[in-house]
Amino acid sequence: MNKQISQQIAEQTSEFLMNLVDDLIGHDGHCKVKVHAIRHSGDMMRFRVEVQEVNVREDGVEMTPEAKDFVDLASRGDVTQLGQAGIKPEDLGRVFTVNGGRQFKVLGWNRKARKRPVITKCIDNGVEFVWTVNSVARYLGDKNV
């Protein structure tokens, strides 16, 4: 089996496993399922299945670990980057529009990132992007940076 066919089988199997596990745990919205094809060769495939419990706020925002970090840092006030830029805990889940009309939703904070720690999701295509704190503050309109 060549590498291209092996890749296609791995992708289709990942999707099948993700749907299967999703059906088994239910659709209550409290779990996220990810299936990754770790390694595949001509005669073997290995997969990793991640099931993460997700709490949801009243306004529908998923409280992932990154979202909790965002709220925690923003609520500390001026002693953090978020507070200094004028970003508040309520900004989690807010949508902002950039030049060109693309809309992004604020998802959380990446502790490991120094330059672009704010995690967002493009509403148009669902792709995650990372931003600097000042850029997000400018687009949210909280402070002219």
C-alpha cells in the first residue's frame, strides 16, 4: 500500500472513530472528541482518542482550560497583559471584525505563547488563529492601541 492510500484510510478511519465515540458518549455538549492518526504505514495504523469534558457558560461559551485562563487573567486587572490592554473577562466569547469583514470569536489564552497568546476562531471557516493582546484589544474597541 502506498503512502497516499495509507493517508486516506487513516483520515477516513479517524472520522469514523470520532463519530462512533461521539455517538457512544452522547450529544449533550459536555464532551469534545478528537481522534488523531499518530502513525500509519503500509500494514499498521495507530490512533489516539481524546475525550475532554467541557463546561458551558450560560451564554454558550465553552469553558476549556484556555478559556478559564483567559477569564482568570482578565479578572486580575492591570497586573496582567489583558488587564493593561483593557480586556475584561466578559470579552471571552465576543466576536470582532477585522479589515476585510472576517469575524473572529475570542476563545481563550495560550499560556505557552509569549507573542500571540490570545486564541480566536474564524467564524467563516472555523480555523483557529492566535493574536497579540494589543490587536485583540484594538479590534474589540476597548482601548486605542
